[in-house]
Amino acid sequence: MKRSRIIVARVACLLALAGASASSLLADEQTDRLDALERRIAALEEALRRALPETGEDAKELKRRLEMLSKELEKARIGDAASPTPASVHGLGPAASKVYGVEAGVSIGGYGEGLYQDFDATRDNGARTGKASEADFLRGVLYFGWKFSDRIVFNSEIEFEHASTGEGGEASVEFATIDFLLNAPVNVRAGLLLIPVGFINEMHEPPTFLGARRPDVERNILPATWRENGAGLFGEAGPFSYRAYLVNGLDASGFTAGSGLRSGRQDGSEAKARDVALATRLDYRGIPGLTTGVSWYTGESGQGADDAAGTVIGARVSLYDLHAEYRLRGLQARGLWAAVTLDQAAEVSAKWGQVMGARMNGWYLEAGYDLLAFQGEKTRQALTPFVRYERYDTQDRVASGLVTTGVNDVKVVTVGAAWKPIFNLSVKAEWQDFDRADGSGADQINVAIGYLF
């Protein structure tokens, strides 16, 4: 018995040393040492089988420790890819932030959402909509990240839209960045960047917002999801956080009267970069539960095109938004106002055949309350009825001599509820009343399921 205890003690010491080696490996990322540790564990298992009876209590305890150490080794091998979802980091959504929380190596996360839309058969003016009900697996997304070290981090988002790469679907890189983490106030980011505007553009994982559909103001005025190639700085100082990027400009040839800047996004794909732009954001979180901030973007979008007289079209776009969010216990409230000015709107309209707004603007207010919040730790569920009011116009002001029909002057009232059985999963249902100035609005009902991991 004494000899067995000595053997147990020695093996336990070896396990402790091996465990310490595994912890250091997470930081050092040395593959050869991981291989050595695997061999060491195998040798310990063989020594255990020879030294102690299979049914002994000491042997069972050592087996338990070996199993824990093997799991730790596996965790080191995959770089904490299966670690729990952390909170939002550097303005990104919870799932997109996972790579910042791993010790080293690879991180895998993702999100997805399916959407059912049922459209009214008639518009407000009595005309038929001609729209059939639609069920769509809107997007499936995977995040892949790699933490080279505590200072250098790669992060990316790969999105598959509409469940296919054909029939209207596509696979796209939503963002792909290298972060150089220098210190809290000043860090460097480069690659395909999410433009830091509004609420949804950077943090668009379905369980993080209330609606079954993203707010129309954030889609048609800002416009989410918007990414461009570039580089810049980000950081935090006390209650303030900021991001400032230099990116390739928009492409005015894609602008449309109905969706504004949306189709002028270049998405990092062979992007025209004759014109560049500056995108900045500043947020303040000095009051518990409250976030307030401003975003600003400016840059030309003509990308070298010229008008009928042969003069280069600059078409400077200036976009800014004011945003605020307040969360207290079960209450969630958001407000956002955004405006866009487009220089040389007349030239852009004539060149590409669109009646472009020289000014576009929009705003919305949204509030919801979690009816299960009073249960505290008794439940992880949330049931949040909500209401949102939006107003936007992509042709708020047009160039002299151009006229509009009012079709793009829109009011939207959304009433719905979001149920979250756990934080990572949401089921949402809502009714939307669309009112357009020309009477062509059509109401719809939406049901969505979304997840993140």
C-alpha cells in the first residue's frame, strides 16, 4: 500500500507538471511541445496500467486527472474553438468577438437566420402587390479567426446568402481583418472592414436585435451590411471608444433612387479605389446601461467617371448618424437618426439614369421590454414585445429640375415580439405597416428564427 501511494504521488506530480506544460503551450503555440506532451501522457497511461490495479481508488482518480489533461491538450490543439461565446468586443457582435477570448490558435463561431414573409395582396392605393409569401434561409454565416499571439489577431466572416450560390444566393466575405493590439487607446486594423455606422452594420447577429427584419433605415440610408477595403485605428479611453478607417470610396454608378447608396457598396471585390473615404465613429458609455455616439463618413464616389462635357464627377458622399441605446433590466430602447448628402446629384442622375437624392435621411425609435426579466436567475429565457417607428426618404431633396413620385418617402410601423429560450437563439414575429407617400405601401407579416454560437 505504501509503495502504491508513492507511485500515486509521483504520477500525480508528473500530471501536475504536464498540466503546467499544457497551460504554457496555450500561450507559446509550440507544436513540437504539444507533440511531446501527447507522448508524455501516453507514457503516464502505460505506467499507470502497470503500477496500479485497475479497480483501485487511486487509479480511478489518476484516470480522471489524465482524462482532464487530455481534454486540455485537445483544447490547446484547436485553440479554444469550442469556448463559450463572449460579450461584444471592439464593436463586433458576440459570436464575431470569440477570437479575442481564446488563449491562442483557431476560433470558430457563426450565426444564421431564416425568415418567412407574408405580404398583403393589395397596396394602400388598392393596386395588387403581386407578391407571394416567401420562406427563405436568409443567411448562414461562419466566423473563422486565428489568434497568432496576444498582439496579433485575424478575424473573418464568411456568409452564404439564400441557402445557395445560385438562384439569387451567393457566398461572400463579409469582413476579414488583421488586428494589431498595441494598447487600449490605440490599436491598428487592416483588411476588409465593416464601416462603423449605426447599430446593425457591425453587430448584425440576429439574437442581438429585436426585429425579424433589420430596420429599413439602417438598410436604405446607412446602408447595412457595408464593408470596404482599408485600414485604420480603434481603441478605448475611459468611457469613450472609437474607430477611424481610411477605405476605398463608394461607386456612384451603383446608386439607385430607391435604395440610395446601397448598391454603390463595393464589398471588397476588385474595388475601384481612385476615390477614398474616411469612416469614423465615437461612442460614450459613461452612464450604466446607456450608449450614445456619432458616426461620420465622407469621400468621393465618382471613381473617375466623367459627365457629358468630359468633366470628372466627384460625387462626394457625406453620411453621419446620431445613435443612442439604453438598457435597464428588461427595458431595451434604441434611437437613430441618419442623413446623407450627395454632391453633384444632378450629374450622377444624368450619367446613370437615376433620380438621385441630393439629400437622404431617416430615423427610427424602438422600444421593447422583457416580460421575464423580473424572474432574475430563475430563467435564462426572454420574452420581449417591442414596437418600432421608422421614417426615411432616399429622395428627401433632389437636384433642380428633377421630380419624385413619393414612392421613396416611407413610414414604417413595426409591432412584434422576440422570444429567446437562451441568449444564443431567438424566435421573432412581427407585423409591419408600410406607408409610402404615393400610396403604394403594402403591409406584411414576418416570422424569423436566428442563432449565434
